[in-house]
Amino acid sequence: MTSKQNDQYANIGDKYSDFKDTAPLGGPETNTVFKLLGELKGAKVLDLACGHGHYTRLIKQAGAQEVVGSDLSPVMIDLAKEAEAEQPLGITYHVGDASDLPTLGSFDVVSAVWLLNYATTKDELTAMLRGVHRNLAPGGRFVTVTVSPEFDPHGPELDAYGIQVVKDTPYEDRSAVTMDLLGANQTATITTSRWTAAAYAECLEAAGFASYDWRAPEIPEEYVQRFGDAFWNNYRSNPNTGFLVATRTADLEPGAE
Ligand SMILES: C[S@@+](CC[C@H](N)C(=O)[O-])C[C@H]1O[C@@H](n2cnc3c(N)ncnc32)[C@H](O)[C@@H]1O
């Protein structure tokens, strides 16, 4: 199945918004993403797999100078454009497949919250990472959220945070995890790839990233207070969320080794 045929979000845009807005998992995810994004004031940012613009808008509101959002799903981009029309922030949105990404600019930061987990072959994963590399300025950073290679779909279970695993089908370098995303009002079902750390390393290096690092989620104090410390134990021991930061090496000065 090509990515273009794989628009799982065509029929679940509103259900996904409900999950994103209400599931407890959103707190640690957003907190960690913004810690890793760091200072955004004046930055030029490309947000891939931007969906309905959740992070795209937060990134612009955090002071980024120029923000472009891109997503495979026309339905999700329509939702993002609706939000932009309701409260204009000056964000530009495109429909596009991240595994066939043109050069949209030279960005200080490329973000992609839940993109790489939609690649179903290593060629597709490498193509996505090449597109990211090509769109980064030298020294620019890629901050991404994907299914953690360490995540065990068999538990400890994550239902309390909004994720219920339905099925896990193993393949050579990945497994296909089907899960229900439990919003307060609606449930969306998606299938996503859990790639191994070795597959990520191979594809990152093939795409030109020499420097990359996996990071653990950070649960914000406000969420510890709101839900209680023990509530987070399963998520702490088996987070489905993997955070990856990769840097495009700065170009060498002419004549330097
Ligand atoms: C889980 S949603 C995340 C949306 C947004 N980043 C967020 O965190 O709210 C995943 C998004 O990835 C998009 N997507 C899946 N495969 C893609 C591809 N090959 N290229 C670009 N976007 C893709 C889907 O259309 C969907 O909007």
C-alpha cells in the first residue's frame, strides 16, 4: 500500500481531534515536544504530518517567525485551514506525502509528531527522512515523535491514558500495531508501525543524519498533580511514545576536513 492510499485520517479527523484534546497522554507528549523544540522565537519551522494543525499552531504561537504545515490527508488539512480561518496566525498549509517531499525551504526546525510510524517499508522510512534532511538548514534540527522501539504492545497497558492496543502483527524490522485512540467522546482506530531502533538507525544514516538521540517522555508536574503520581506508573514503564532528535550536520567550510 502506498502512502497516498493510506489516508487513515480521511474518516476520523474529528475523532482524532477529540482524542488529542481530551486523552491524558497529550500532556506528556506536548510537554516533551516543546522541551525538545527549545527556543522557537524567530525560527523557520516545517511541521510535517501536521494533521489538524495542533502543533503547527502552538509552534507559531510560541514565536516562530514562519511556519509551514504539510500532511498527506486533505481532510486534516481542511480542518487545519478552518482553524487558521477562524483565528489567523499566518500559517501556510500544503497537502503532500512526506515520503515524496519537495524542497519547501531551508528550515531551522522540522517537526513531525507521529509521521515515521506510518512508513511501512524501510525505503519509505528513508525517503521520509531524506525529505526532512533536504528541508533542514545546515545545523537545523529534526524533532519527531513516533512509536517507541521499546514499546511493548502486550503491556503494561495504556488504556487509562487513551491508548488501547487491538492487535500487534510482527514483521522483519517492525510490527504493525492496531490501536484504539480513546477520546472522551469518540474512539478512532489506527494502524501504525513500531520500527526497531536498528531500522531507525539504518534509515537515519542513509538519509544523511550522523547525529541523533532518543529521549524519554517527561510528565509535566501539573499532570502528576491532576491525576496523581501512581496513575502514571504504566506509562512510565511502557511509554508508547518515542522522541527522537536528529541534527543536520553544519556544512564544512571550503577546504576544511
Ligand atoms: C496521529 S496524526 C498526528 C497529527 C499531528 N502531528 C498531531 O500530533 O496532532 C498523524 C498524521 O500523519 C499524517 N500522515 C500519515 N502518513 C503521512 C505521509 N506519508 N505524509 C504526510 N503525512 C502523513 C496523517 O494524515 C495524520 O494527519
